[in-house]
Amino acid sequence: MIDISILKKIDTKKMYETYDRWPQIAKEQFESNFEEIEFSEFNHIVFAGMGGSGAIGDVFAAILSKTNIHVEIVKGYLLPNTVSEKTIVVTISVSGNTEETLNVLHQASQLKCKIIAFSDNGKMKKYCLKNKIEYRQIRMEHSPRASFPTFLFAILKILQPFLPIEKKDIKSSINILEKQKEKISFENLNENNSALKLANWIDNIPIIYYPWGLQAAAIRFKNSLQENAKIHAITEDIIESCHNGIVSWDKPTNIQPILIQGIDDYIKTRERWTILKDFFKDKNIEYYEINSVNGNILSKLINLIYLLDYSTIYRAVISEIDPSPVNAIDFVKNRLETSHKI
């Protein structure tokens, strides 16, 4: 078990304090005076972003999943060939300097797509102002990944006119965040803190099983384990894994299964959870279960992401690792900048 003095000593940039403000940040951003935008005559939406920015696109894809709109996520340099003038391209880069997303923005402009871009300044802002592209500047909180609720709820406010989610559902998700904070905050470093409990359980490489609807939470958890706790992590769709990945458990391993389950998962998905747990019990494999809350898809995802992200900060501190630095990412960025100068 860790205490506040250890947390302060190891988390030198106080990432935990930003996470503790997530409910407040979400509320402020959704109640902000950002100008809303409404697009007409579209049948296709592309969300482009990398890392923490890409995770925001994953959440929007889940929100839009039950509509007739074709939704795609781009985590790379190129737009799909299916884009047209009836495509909305939403580019998100917290820093405003993400190379891949800037390339997508330029392509979308050349193809005359409907575009809106979000960043905290940087090259993206300059490009949009120069080319008269719809742009909204959103402040960064601590780091791109810690800015998740800042950008998510600001963008929810701005895009709400054409999103299939009502204001009351967004406000409900914020209320759920506030209740979750009471349980997992750094002010409650005890055995009842579910995020700390999960962090203490993880002592090797986690494999995160998830149902399709909660993919955004699973991917975000993997990314945060890698960036904050500096450990390897794997994700697997529960249904797909029963056709391949499950065979890997026939051999002894140091992998730890974590099961992220929706409280109202599809009946056949619930059947697979039961089968997988019975299989693990038969093999004497210890696993960890996490369940979503009741509510709309946004409430489920944001609550899970808050719990899981907070656990990665605790896991880092338990391992005596500062969660903020990402030296390997800086190495890649520096090499890219050098290669472009040549």
C-alpha cells in the first residue's frame, strides 16, 4: 500500500492531482462557451488522432456505433479512400504538432472534406487559420493523456448538434465521474480504493479482455499502462479470443488476465465470459474482473477509463516509476524531426 508522501515523491509532476480534477474539468468544459458546430449532408465521419487524442476518437466511435453513419478511426498518416465531400473529418492533436494527424488534416483539406480541428495551439492552429478551416483551441492539462476529459467534453459540447447523445446523458456521465472520484482519489489510499486494489494486483504483463462496445476503454487502459506504468500490455476482444488467443493458455505463462465486462453485455457475450472464467478456473489461472456501471455508453466508458487510468498511476508509483516522463516517445519524435531536416 502506498501513502500520499510516496505518491508526491515519485509522481514528481503531480499527475495524480490532474486526475483528481477530472470530474471538475469535464463539467467546466461541457458548460464552457465554446461555439457549437453543425454539419449538413454528411454520411461519413472520420476521427483522426494518435495516443491520447486517438482514444477520444474511439469514444466517439462508440457513441455513434448504433447510428447509420459510417464511422472510421484513423491512427496514422492516411485517410481511407472512402472519404468525399460528404465526409466530416475531425482531427485531434492536443499538442497541435502530431505529424500523422497534420498529414490527415492536409489530405482532408485537399479532398474538400468537411473539417473541424482541435488542439492546444501548435502547427494545427496555424494551418487551420491560414486555410480558413473550422478550428477550436482547447487547453492542455498536464499532458496529452491527462487532458482526456478536457478535450472529450469540450468536443462533446461543440459537436453535440449532430451527435446521438442528449445533454442529460452527458451530465449523467459527469455525475458518475464525481461519484467514482470519491472511491479512487488519492485522498482515499486504503483497501477500499478499487483503482489502488487493481494496481496492487498487477505485477506482470496484463492481457485485457473486453466486449466490442467497451473497446475504447480497453485500448485506453493498455496505452496508459504503457505510458504511465511503463509496462507491456495486451488487448483481446472476448469473442475473437475464443477462436485463437485462448489456446495460448495451454502453456504456463506470466500473463495476467483482466476482464472488462459490460453490465448489460449481449447475451452471447455474457455466455463467453462464463465459459472463459470456467476455463481459467479449470487451469488455476487467477483473473481480475471489472464491471461497467449502469447508464449510457458515455457513462460506461468514461467511468471505466477514469478507474483504469488512475490505477496506472498507482501502479507506476508502486513500482517506483514516475508516470509523467515518456522518454521513448521523445526519442521517436526527435528522430522524426531530425530526418525531416535532412
